[in-house]
Amino acid sequence: MRSGEVVLNNLYSQTQLQVSFGINMVALHHGQPKIMNLKDIIAAFVRHRREVVTRRTIFELRKARDRAHILEALAVALANIDPIIELIRHAPTPAEAKTALVLIRGSWATLPRCSNVLATMLRVRNGWSQSSACVMVCTT
């Protein structure tokens, strides 16, 4: 046997090292150092993970709702593609086209929606077919 194994076997046979192992668990709890037992450490970790997952889920939900808001506008715009293309053609600048979209399209036309619709319709105007626009709306 090597000397390290002899020392380890002596520790196991002459102490409680194999049965229990004592440690000081000091953690920051509300900004203050505190000695905590295993139950307190696990409870604090679970609270922390719950808060992290909740925040992440709320963020992802907000992002998905914003995306749905834009996709609804694109679906409405796709259903009324001819008047919107006509409006874009007659507008001297994209900013005026966006303002005109907000004014004439009614309650669904918010500025983020109109910006997205305008960008999409300009792509359609530049040579994409209506089916290509539909594929783009459905996949984004």
C-alpha cells in the first residue's frame, strides 16, 4: 500500500469522516452573510430559480405577444394588399406612407405594425409575388 492510502484508511477507521462531514456554509442572504444549513441553502436556491424562470417566461411571453401583434397586421395587410400597394406607390416617402397607413387602416394600424407592413409591402412591390409574401408572413 502507498502511504496516502494508509493515511486515508486510518482516517476512516479512527474518525467519523466516512459517516459525516461537517462544513460551514456561509452565504449572502438579502445582502448579509449568514450561516445556513442545507435546507436553507436549497430553499434559497429554489426561490432564486423560480424567480429567474418567472422573469424569463414573462420576457418570452411579451416577445411572443409583440410578434403576434405584428403578424396579425401582416395578415390583415395581405388580405388588403392591393389598396396598400397603391398607397405605397403614391406616397412620396416611406414616412408619409407609414403615416397614411396609420390614418386610413383603422384600429389595427399602430406604428410598429405599420413599419413592419410597410417594409414587407416594399419587398412585395420590388418583385415578390403575393404567395411569397404569404410564405414570409407565415414563417416569420
